[in-house]
Amino acid sequence: MDALDVARWQFGVTTVYHFLFVPLTIGLSVLVAVLQTMWHRTGNERYLKLTKFYGKLFLINFAMGVVTGIVQEFQFGMNWSDYSRFVGDIFGAPLAIEALVAFFLESTFIGLWIFGWDRLPKRLHLAAIWAAAIGTNLSAYFILAANSFMQNPVGFRINPDSGRAELTDFVAVLTNKVALVTFPHTLAGSFLVAGSLVVTVGLWHVMRNSGSADTGAYRFATKFGSWVVLVSSALVVLTGDIQGKIMTEVQPMKMAAAEGLYTTESPASFSVLTVGSLDGSREVFALKIPYLLSFLGTGDPHGTVQGINDLQAQYASQYGPGNYAPIIPVTYWSFRFMIGFGLAAAAIALLVLWSQRKGRTPTSRWLLRAGLVMPVLPLLANSFGWIFTEMGRQPWIVFGEMLTRDGVSRSVSLTEVLTSFTAFTLIYATLAVIEFKLLVRYARAGVPDLTPEPTDDDTDDAERPLAFAY
């Protein structure tokens, strides 16, 4: 083990942990805005209750996401200084815009939304949550544009004197075809997570408190969340199909690694299960679906998909001696876990809708248990999707331009990286417990009571202290 190995583990752990909060923040911000819009248009009190209820869960998650996200920028300078030096001219531009425009837009209007209840006009208050939701989604786009440069470098040149990548076309970076398809795919996955949380909380209250006055609100939330899950699942499949074709075009090794395809095939089959040799150089046994991989990769059932061995020979000739294949078991199984967990969440949503058909109240304990684990499934799908995306690019940190081993900080020792890795892991574990307990506590509390509190009529509203709305 050396500093490179620990630095990779640290970045992987902190990034995956941070991304547990990101999709829920992205999706829930829009769903809360939709619920408030429904209240604004109809005046129905149950929509207001659901807005404040899920808004509270959104704020808890948003705060935790901000805390864990700050660490990401520091790691570039601490553990990956050579990478930062090489690509900083390009990578820094979208990240700076994300911080200066998207994040400030998001955080400013979230503050107005939190403290603006009964103080701002209803339309302005509604606009505040929509502005925050738009800021959240813009933030995602700029970060994905930066990441997409690592997958498919565009809009740059290499300075022969400094050896650094220099930005030549910022529009090309923002319109990178990888970013253009990754963004809607990420949004669809985020709504899958957010919809699942809405379903879980609503279903729990429907089944545990079926006789309460707010049962109607919970039933609506359960159905609303289920439809969000089903629609977003369909969009995940659609955008994922487009993404697979672009991935095959710009990173053919990643597609070959996703399948564990060692030799070039036309047509190529998609394997449900593959057993390979211990050295990962050949296939021993596979259960396959004919023509599917060719269609996923090229759009043609008879299309040609290049194999790992052929691509390895091509890259060795193009870039020099070395192993240019990622860790095949990781890419193979992370790709399938991504698909499987996402489909499982959609299946549960379908069962939830079926259980409430024609006004029925679900009673199955198995359905309740499935509902309780439902938010975890799309979170795992998102996490394995990013593990596949980043691990499938290896050994490149910037595809075709810089190897991962060349991006690590040379002056940081193994002890220093190991110390920070251990500290961050322990801190994040503590934060995970806090986040889980807060979400469970406020989810169990249910929708708020909107009965106005008695106030002193002699006190001017302007003289009252600014108070947190929840």
C-alpha cells in the first residue's frame, strides 16, 4: 500500500458518502416546490402540510450535503495537487461558476424560503423555493460538466512549455456530449431517490396511523411519490440507453469492462452472469441475452462492440506499455447492481400503487418492510453508477491525457493521507448516524399542525424576532 492507494480510497469514500445526500437534495427540492405550487393554486391545506413536512426533511439533508461537499474541493489540493495543476485551468471554471452562481442562488433563496413563511407574499415565497430548486439543479450541471471533461476531454490544448491543459473553448466544455446526457440521467436518478423517500414516509404513516385526520395527506404523498418513482425510472432507462451509446463511442474500454467482454463481437450479447478466469483475462461461463449489448452500445442489434483484449493492444500501441483495463469484477458487478437496485425500487412503487387501488389501505407487513428499505435501493443504484463511471475510466484520471498515478500529490506521505482518511471516515460515520436519526425523528413526527398559535395583538409583526418556520 502506498499514498496513491490510500488517496484513491479516501476520495472514493468521501465522494460516495457525499453523493448519498446529493440526489435527495436535487429531487426533493423540486418535489417540495411542486407541493407548494399545488397548495398555492388550490388552497388545499394538505398540500401545505406536506410542503412543510417534506421541506423539513429536505433542509436536514441539504445541510448535511453542504458539510460533506466542502471536503471535496480540499482533496484536489491536498491529495491530488499534480492533477489540479494539470487540469485546474479547465476544471476550476465550472466549479467556480457553480460556487458563485448556482450555490449562492440556492443557499440565498433557501434562506428566504425558511424564514419567509407568513412574511413574504405567497407568490414571492413560492418563487423562492423554485429559485432554490433551480440553483440546486444548475449546481449539478456545472459539477457534471467538470467531471465530463475527465471522461471526454474537449475545449483545451496542452501547453508544450508547462505541460498543463489550458482552456480554449469554455462553451465546448459546457456542451460536452457526455455532460449533456449525464445531466438528465443524474436528474432522473435523483427523482428516483426523492420519490422513494416520499413513498416510504407516506406509506409508513398510512399503515401505522390509518385512522388519523391526516391519512388523506399521507395517501396522496404515497401515490404522488410512487408515480414520481415510476416516471423517473422510465427516464433513467431512456437516458441510460443514450449514455451507453455515447460511452461506447468515447470510452469503448468502459463498455467492454461493463460486460466483461474480452474479445470483439458482432453481434454482442449482454450477460446476466459471467464467471471469468482468476487473472481476469478470459471468460469461463456466461448466461447471455443475445444482441442486447450491441443494441446498448451502438443502437444496432448487429453492431460491433470491441473487446478488452483488442482495446488493450490498441491502447498499448497508442499510449505506451501498461495495463489499460479497469478492475473487471468491479465494473461488471457495479453496472448490474446499478440496474438491479433501480428496477427493484420501481417494482416496489408499482406494488404500493396496486395496494391502494380503489381506495384500499395496504396491510401487508412485507410491503411495509419493502417500503422501509425503498429509499436505500435508488441510493445504492446511484452510488454503484458512479463507482462504475469512475472505476471504468481507470487507469486514467483524465481519459487519454493523464494517468491516475500521475495525478497524486508527490509531497504527501502515506502517513499523512492515512491519517486524514481515518479522520474523515470516522467523522462521516458520526454524521451518518446524526443524519439518519434526524430524518427518522422528524419523519415519524408527521405533518405539522397548522393551527395558529395565540399571539399578543399589541405586538407589531415587524417587531417580532425572525424565527425559523419549522
